[in-house]
Amino acid sequence: MISVYKIVPRSGLAHKHGITVTNSPGIIDSGYQDWVKVSLTNTRDDYHVFTHGSRIAQGLCEIVLDQSGNQATTDENVFSVTGRATGGFGSTRV
């Protein structure tokens, strides 16, 4: 069993202001080790100002069956810094 995280829009922000997570749900790989960045889309013609600390999305944690055969761990000491965090969003680095 491994943890999978999904990033989804906050329902009030989406309903009241038309702000939603672009690729909802955004899936975070279980091996991801850096900051989570959220791409937002404004579906309305007016603008919305976010301030530092604004709650823009919410994360859902799900436990799923790992069929890869790899042993999962939560021990931070076994992780090494990788080049995955350099670039941009996802594997395309855009």
C-alpha cells in the first residue's frame, strides 16, 4: 500500500469566484520530494487577488495498492536529492 495525493479545488473558491485547479485532480507521485505547485484557472472575466497564505486548493490523501513490487517507506533518511525538482510542472518540465 502506498499514499497517493490529489490536489483539488476548494469548493467555495470555485463556486463563489470561478477559480479552479487546472488539471483537477492533480496527482502527486508517491515519490515526489519537493514543494507542491498548483496551477489555477479563472473561469470568469473578473480578477481575483490572492494574498500570502491564501488557501487556494486542498489535498486528498488516498491509500492505494502498489502493484510495482517495490517496497515503500516513509523514512526520510533513505531519500536522496534528485533532479526531479528542477524545471517546472510534471515530467515535461514546462
